[in-house]
Amino acid sequence: MRKSGRLDPEELKNAKVDRATLGRAWGFARAYRGHLIAYLGTIVLAALVGTLPPLVFKALIDNALPPGHSDPGLVNWLFAAAVALAVVITGVNLVNRWLGSRIGEGLIYDLRVALYDHVQRMPIAFFTRTQTGSLTSRLSNDVLGAKQTVGT
């Protein structure tokens, strides 16, 4: 049952995905296996590198603030490390977003090609029985639903 255009949360709790659907989805995703591995790798790398700036800033504050104990060479090195980490994190996030977009848009493209190829192979009788607006709406909504699932 839909409430204001959204699925009922109770209905979603009981939703099941069968193995055939997962197999078909994996068939589309298989072409992006390398990209998916790289995407997961950049997520892990971003998480690991993201833990370093607080440690660098802690060391920078601990070494730069005490009067008479500050080492200018160490402070300069820590400052350079903080800047380098910011550049690395930005680069990793950029690659991560590119990979996510590449995978998502590629999957949507492959789904659209497969869907339209399937529709073109339908017999003429299918088109005489089906309302054109209904078919167009169904094609658009199915691809948009897949796009929302992929998250692009």
C-alpha cells in the first residue's frame, strides 16, 4: 500500500529479492567488475587516509604551540604533510566519484539498451494490444527506478 506516493515501510520490511533477479542484476554488473573493485578500494583508501589529518594536526599543535620547545623544521614538515593529505584526500574522492558515476551511468546505459532491444524484438501483436502511452511510461519509469536503485 502506498502512502503519499511512497512505499509503506512495513511492506518494504517484508520484501524479498529472488535469486533470478539477483542473477540478472549481476549479469549487468559483471561488465563493471574491475571498476567496482577499484571503487571499493578507493572507499577503503579514503577511510584510511581520512584518519591521518587529525593526527597530523594534533602533532602540529603539540609542536607549534609550546613556547621555547617548537621545532621550526618539524612544524614546517607537519604543515606540508597536512597540505599533502588534503590534496591526496581530494584526489581520492575525485576518483571515487568518477568511478561511481562511471559504474552507475554505464549500468543505466546497458539497461536501456537491453530494454529497448527487448521491446524491438516484440511481435507486432504486442504493439497493437498495448497502449503507446502506457508502454512509454513503463519504459521510462522502469529505467528511472533502476537509476534510483543504482544511486546516480
